[in-house]
Amino acid sequence: MDRQELRSLQVRRLQGLLKYLQGNSLFYRNKLSSAGISYQDIRTLDDIAKLPFTSKQDLVDAMQKQECAYGELFCGDPNDVLRWHRTSGTTGKPVRVADTLEDWNGYAELSAEALYAMGVRKRDIVLVAFGYGPFIAFWSYIAGLEKIESTFIPSGGLDTKERIELMRDFGVTVFMSVPSYAIHLGETARSLGIELHKHSKIRLIVTTGEPNTPLMKRKIKELWGVSSMDRIGTTETGGVAFECPHCSGVYHIQEGFLIPELVSPADNTRVEPGGIGELIITPLYRKGMPLLRFRTGNLVKSLKEMTCECGRSCLSLQETENGAVIKRLDKLLKIRGVLVDPIAIENIVRQFEWFGEEYRIIFGKKHDMDEIRVQIELKENVNPKEVEAARIELLEMMKRELMLRIDVEFVRFGQLERFQEKAKRILDLR
């Protein structure tokens, strides 16, 4: 669609959603009433700024108000819930999300659009390396693959060697996982004498669930011999944007399914295309637990241009050194008066060749003083002299870039836990 046609579609769907909420959602009736807003006040797309934001804390609070597992968030009869999933809890108390059959069909279409745009086709054989759990990524990708009619191989519960064997036995052409697990599988294959670009038919890697930075993308390509395509989203909103195969590092927001906004975290004013702001999402297809202007907590940079050489005319995000999301606004931790972004620590660690895939950032106290300790895995058979020299360089780099003294602890390869879903690498023991 051209831009004007797309905006007209969004307005119609938004007005339909607001009318539905007025009749079915106690949560949003109260929220709109408190803000002095009626659904009839929204006539244009710009009018969405009149609506109140919805925060994750709003969802957590609303779930506590009734005996139903979803509190006053769910619209309709709880017997209509087809399936539920939950957030990881990495930024606070997990949120339970319920979907009706209509919701799930919307999720499937959303995922199918993204996967097809990134290059997945009916002829592909896809290995899905996510666990069989309550997180949405695995399930939404399976639903999307069913729409495309690709052959898929779920591999939850299998170890890395078994997955490598499956890839070779079935002639897998597309691999899906979180980016750090794609690196781990590639490293494991190489340790077994298997060069994936020679000994497999993989042509595409699709990642999601955690930041896929340019450094990680280069590592994946070095190990697998093919590029990775990334997708971002949240459990609360579903998928949001996919990486354009024609313009590397450009993430197209799926505006046929949702309305995106960027606002300034400082004063909540609108940020125009080309600027940096917090990503606000209003899904347009949800009936079980709809959301209005949900604050994702993701700080992103948008592109000024609304058209792409691939033909799409939507708001797009620009990849940064931290990935599509510059940082999580709710993951900044204060240490001795300094706000620390864990992604900045990760970017430093991943620059060293002796890094063995996994790390942990541990926040604690020593003699009533806040401290940070970073546990870092070493590759196997690393020269001890090289490690000590690297330690000095690493400490100096962290002090220079983070303005803090950080303790470093090296551990042997394989000692730290691997993650099939979103990694939990930050421990705050304070």
C-alpha cells in the first residue's frame, strides 16, 4: 500500500478497536474515562496522541484485581482463551497474556508476513531451536510457518549435537533461534569438525528474542557462511518489525497490524521520523487482551524516509551498534551514581577473540558499596599469558568507556548456562 492508503486502513482499524474496547473492556473504559476521552474523539491517526499510554506496570496491577488469571485485562469469557503465554520476567514480574482463536490467527498472519518478507518459502525445511515453553517466539513462528506451508522441525528438548544431526539428516535450509544460540551451535559444530557452510544446506538464519548486534551478526556469518535476518517484538504486543533483506540493518514495522509511535522519554512528546525515542505500539488485531499505546521500554532510532527500495512505505528502524533497540529504558542500573547499560558491557566483551560465547553481569555489594563483576567464558586451549594481557586491556577499556571499575572473572568454556530462549545474563544481588 502507499502511505496514505495504509494510514486510512490504520484509522479504520483503530476506530473499530476503540468501539470494541468501549463495549468489552472494563480496564480501558476506566482508563479512558479517567483521561476524559471517548472513543468517538478519535477521528484521525494523529488523534491517537489524545489516548493515555499503557505501561507494563498497568498490566501487572490490573492482573491483581480479580480472581481471573488475567485480572480485568481480558475482554469477554475466559473460556474463549485458546492459549496463554507470558513474558520472561527479565524486567520485573512476568505478565500473563491470553489469546483467543481470532488473536492467534492474527499472530499467525503477522509472523507469516515477517518470515515471508525475510525470505522463508514453502520449499524450505526449517529447524526451530526454541524450547517447548510459555514464551511466544516458538509458537508464533510455528503458526507463521504453517501459513507459509514450510516444512518445520521443532527441536525443543534436544541438545546442540542432536540439532546438528537433525540439520544434516533433513537437509535443513532455514535455522531459527536467539542469536547467541546460533553462535553456540556454530561453535559446537566447528569443534566437531563440521563447517556448516560446507556440510549443511542452510541458506538463511532467522533470529529473535535478544539483541542481534552487528558484532554478533558478523560472528554468525563467519560460523555459518550465511547472513542472519532479525526480528523484534515484545510478548505483550507480539512481533513488531523485521529486517529488510534488501537493505541490511533496516527494520520495517508491520504497520498493517499495528500503529507505531516514537515519543521522547523525557516529556512524552512526539518524535518525528529520523529521531530517537521510545517505541509505543498499539496492536490492531487483538480481541482477548487488546492494548492501547503500550510503552515497550525500547529506545530506538527511526529512519526519516518512509519508503524503501523493497517497495514498502512504512516507518522503519535503523540498526545501531546495539542492534535494532538502542537500549532498554528499564534495564539501566545505577552503580555508585553511574547509570550502566548492560549492552555496553556486552559490546566490549564480544570484541575479544578469546571470548567463549557466554558471560554474566553480576551486580552486588561489598562493604556496603555497589560493585559489578563480569564472568566471562574463555575459549578452550587459550594461552594463559594471552589471557592475562587481555584482562588488562579489557579492564582499561571498561573503565574508559563506562567510567567505572569493574571486576572480571574468567571461567572455563561451558561453565555458564546456555539459553534457548531470551537469555538472562544479568544478576542483581543487591
